[in-house]
Amino acid sequence: MLSERSANNGTARKISHTLQSLILPISFLVLWELIAVWAANPALIPRFTTVLGVLLNPLQELVGTGSLLHNTLVSLFRVVLGFAVSVVVCVPLGIFMGTSKTLHRLVNPLVELFRPLCPIAWIPFAMAVFKTTTVPQLFGVRFTETILDSVQIGMVFIIFWGGLFPILLNTIHGVAGVRGLLLETARVLGADKQKTFWKVVIPAALPDIMTGLRIGLGIAWMVIIAAEMLPGSDSGIGYLIMYAYELAEMQILVAGMIVIGIMGLGLNHGLQLISNRVSNWKALER
């Protein structure tokens, strides 16, 4: 009886918390609709119901650029590819810099020199160097009739730059910040350097590495609009937003912005779940 009452109280508490978290979003949507009706200028402030109509029809053709779903998937593929390059480059480099003071002294000045440059500042460089070269063309293939034909090397570079420093710096911090007590315990128990690295250093650094991945992926997703401003781009959620702006189709522009926010939230939540699973030992220390 007592456990049933506790379960009911827990359910009621969850419902109450959920309702509380919805107060501000619902209030914002109501205020948005009222302001849009009062302004009566769809080219400036579209009504929420109009934007919702775009979101609820993701397969509908939009201003000759493809559907909302198609453009979202293209952008997602570009971001995942650029982010994957960041992970492959930055995690190993961060591990080496975190474990080698000599390498850290050699590379760190270069890192600090380039770190203040935001990804958008690299757009002219990417346009000049990579032009409209796509991933297949990099390997000598002109057309593959796949989504790769819409992924330019310049886009991958800009997205890569967005994820570079959060991943690199958090990996360095995680590896270099492993507690000395853990390393000393491993030595006392007879672990050699290789076992200590794989069984102690990497697991201890994983929480910081995963934090870097989450921040890096968030930034990589944010710069997708800048990446899709490159010449030759004819698809993607960023391209759709810019094209909708030129045509004063504000309901499409706002719908694209909402999709970017939702997708960013979903990607971050996915990495958060992975982080909780691989770093569940961290909670046991508290």
C-alpha cells in the first residue's frame, strides 16, 4: 500500500514538473500568435499556425528547393561528415597532447593562435581554396548521383573547424587531468603503461571527451547556415533559410530555424545518453 502511494506521488510529481516546463513555451507561442495577428505583416512576422503548417508537411515542395525533410537530411549528412572528421583528427591529437608535454609545447601555440577565428571567418578562404569541389570530385569522380554530390569540401572544412577546438581542448583537459591517485594505484597493482593508458587514462578522460563532443557537435550544427552559404550550394536547411529570406517567405524561414533548434536538441540529447552510458562510473564517485 505504501509503495503504491509512493508510486502515485512520483507520477503526480512528474506530471506537475512536465506541466511547469510547458508554461513558458506555450506562453511564448500564444504571445507570438497575438503579435503576428496584431502586426498583420506575414513578410515580417508570420503567424505560428502558418509556420506549423510548413512543419506538419515536411514532404511539401518549398520554393523550388526541395522539401523540408530533404533539406534537413542533406544538412544532417553534411554536419555528421564534418563532425566525424573533427572527431577522427582531434581526439587522437588531444590524447597525444595530453600525454606528451613536449608535443603540447610544440602544438599549443598554434592552437591558441587559431582558436579565436570563428568558422564564418574561414568562408572566404574556403571559397578561394576549395571552390565548388565536392567530396566525389576530390577522389576523381564527377557524379555519383548520391547525396555526396551535394557535399562540398569547403562545407566539410567549415563544419570541421566548428567542432575542432571544443573537442581538442576538452580531450587534452581530460587526459592531462587524470587523478594521480588512479595512475599510482594502477602502477602498484602491476599495470604496465599500455594497460594503464587503456584501463585508467581513457576511461577517466571519457567524461571530458564526451563534453567536448557535445559542444563540438552543437557548434558544428550551428555553423551549417554559414557552410551552406558557399557558392554552388543548392540544398540544405541553411540554403533554404537564405533563399526563403530573399523571397520574403518568412514562414519557411522560421520553420527552418525551428528545425535547426529541434535537430540540435536531438543530437545533443543523443550524445548525452551515450555520455551517461560510458561515464556511469563517474556518478559512483559522488
